[in-house]
Amino acid sequence: MEDTMGTAKVAFQGEHGAFSEDAARQLLGSNIETIPFRTFEEMFEAVSTGATDAAAAPIENSLAGSVHKNYDLLMEHDLTIIGETNLRIVHHLIAQPGVALSEVRRVYSHPVALAQCERFLRANPQIEVAPAYDTAGSVKMIVESDSKDEAAIAGAAAAAVYGAEIIVESIEDNAKNYTRFLLLTRPERADSIKTVAGSKERKTSIVFRVANQPGALFRSIAAFALRDIDLTKIESRPIEGRPWEYSFYVDLIGDQHEPRVERALANLAELAESVRVLGSYPRSNE
């Protein structure tokens, strides 16, 4: 992807070969420079400071639910959502070339990936489960250790990147396993970075807070219901320093500059303590 400043640098969490790296390329094409970071905090900091142009951040999985850390980091950083994609997650058992399933005694992967492959792991009780911080990082680790009795659970890209071999394909419990990723950038870069994924339909993400009073949330949501605006996601997160009070993240169909969405947001602003638009962007085709 070429923008007005050349090849974009895109941050992602994990090691090369991670699903997040696949999502970055799905969003922006292959002509990007992908830069791995160990933690989500480091990834958000990189794009916030300008060390990278954008970041591909997982926000929810169709089986495991929301990535709460990234909702909180969205609140902490002044970033804009400019795209989304839903990536099909296919887990493979990966080992050194020539290693057979019967030889594997330990498997490494991210805890979420391990949980999504429980049936396979139950069917192979001889394999000890060992949580790790990243799926692709697990493949990198077993290749570097040159172990013949260890394997990893990760995507096909990780096997290709590190010269490993898929010994059992598609071991996930449920084929309807998707992760939704958001493409984030600084507000001043939003117009210069163009996604290649997405439909003509637009989505908008917001976060708002309301007073802890009876009916406050109902009245806030009614601002959209009265205008027939479809809400596709509502997520609540605790407000730091205010026990039992929450911020509400909402995804809705429509662009923030459409008249009915503008009116709904103006109505919400009259009812809420605060409203922040996180971005309007093309809705994923998946």
C-alpha cells in the first residue's frame, strides 16, 4: 500500500507470522512494512508517537469475546479507527520438519488458541499443554530450540516464516472462528492511509459515559433507536477511579457525517457526560 508518505509502517502484536500480521495485509495490501511488538501497550504507543503509521489491533473474537485490553487502550490514546476486517482463524499443529504427531509431547501457544483447540488436545492426552505469549512466537521458539518432541499451535503463515511444517491441519474446535481487527492511526494521518478491504457501507465507533442514574443508558440508546440506526456492538468497560461506573463502546451502521447519525450523536451529547467518536470506516465484507 502506497500512501502520500511512501510505504506504510504498520504495528502489530506478536511475532512475524502472527494472525495480526495477516490482518494488516488484508487491510492494506502486501506493500507495507509490518513491525512486531511484544505487547498491545507497545503497539499502541508506537502508532501514537509516530514510530509507525498505523496498527492492526484485534478487538473481538467470535468465540472468545472481546479483547478488553484494547478497548481500554483505545480510551487512553488519541487514535482514529480507519478500517476493520474479520479474519478467519485456522489453527494448525506445527513442528520441526520431519516430526510426526506420535513424537510430540508438548505444545505451545497463546492461551486463547489452546482453548479453541480443546477437542484435539483431549484426543491426544500424551501432549502436555504449555501457554505462551503468542501463536507465531511459539513456532519461532520451537524452531530455534530444535526440539523434536515439541510443537506449536498457530496459523499457516507462521510455519512458512520460520521454516516449520504443518503436521495436523485445522485443529480448531469450531470452523466459525473469526477475529475482528481494527486499523488505527493518528487523526492527522487518517485521510492519507487508504484501506483495500471493506464494503461501501460505513460503520462508526463511539465511546460515551452517562450519569449513574435510572434510565440513563436507556435514554442514550434511544437516541439511535428513534432514528432506526442499527447498533452492531455494545461493550461496557469500568471507569478507573469510579467503582461500578462504566464507559460504553458502541458500533453503529452509518457514517458520523450522515445527517441522521449526526442528529443521533448530538442528541446523545445532550444526555451523556461525554461522547467521543473513535472513527468512521468501511464495514468489513466478511
